[in-house]
Amino acid sequence: MDQARTFNSRTRDFRTKSRGVAAVEFALVAPLFLLFLFGMIEFGRMVMVQQVLTNASREGARIAALDGATATSVIDTVVHHATQAAVTIDPAGVTITPNNPGDAGYGEPVEVSVAVEFDQVSWLPAPMYLGGKSLIATTVMRREGAQ
């Protein structure tokens, strides 16, 4: 009987100590786990927003390449496509070269560039890794129309 009591008290002590060890291990690992988790969220959002910007600039350049295109129609198209993907773009972040795409002649390039600060589109309140960075997408197409 005495040995059984000693064994039970030893296993109870071991279980109590292992709970303390688990708490200490969690305290050491949790901050690293959270850094990785927030880093994955931040970089995943960056890739998503970059793809949205690329698609929006492509759609804007497609409009700019057509006859009768105006800067306003190009900017509206870019903002509309970004908004459809839940990314808010300031129209001032859209650059068109030449300023009036209708001024470019047949076959000449028109360029639409879209820029946004990552701080404006991040899901985290304070981006850790990409704060202060700009995401930029540029598309160049040749003007179409009658010669």
C-alpha cells in the first residue's frame, strides 16, 4: 500500500509539473506563432490587392486603347473594377499616359498605372512588414481604331 501511495503522489507531482512546463512552452511559442500568422495574413492580402490592381489597370488600358476614350472613362473603369473586388482606390492614384488617351495615334502605346499605399488596403490595423509600401500595377496597350 505504501508503494502505491508513493507512486500516486509521484505521478500527481509529474502531472502538475508538466502542466507548468506546457504553460511555459506556450508562452515561448505563442508570440512566434502570432508573428507568422499575422505575416501570412499581411502577405496574402498584399498578393490579393496586387492582383486586383493588375486587373484594374488592364481593364483601364483596354478602355484607353479604344476610339473615343477619355481620361475620365479610364479612371471610372479602373475604380469600378477595383471596387468590385473590395479594394478602394483613390482616383488620384490612377495615371494615364498620354493624359488624354484620345490624343495617341493609331498603334501608339497608352499606359495605365494604378498605385495604392498598402496601409490603405491592409486588413491589419498596423501592418508590420509592408507598412508604408506602395503597390503599383502598370499596363501598356496599343491604340486601336481606324487609320
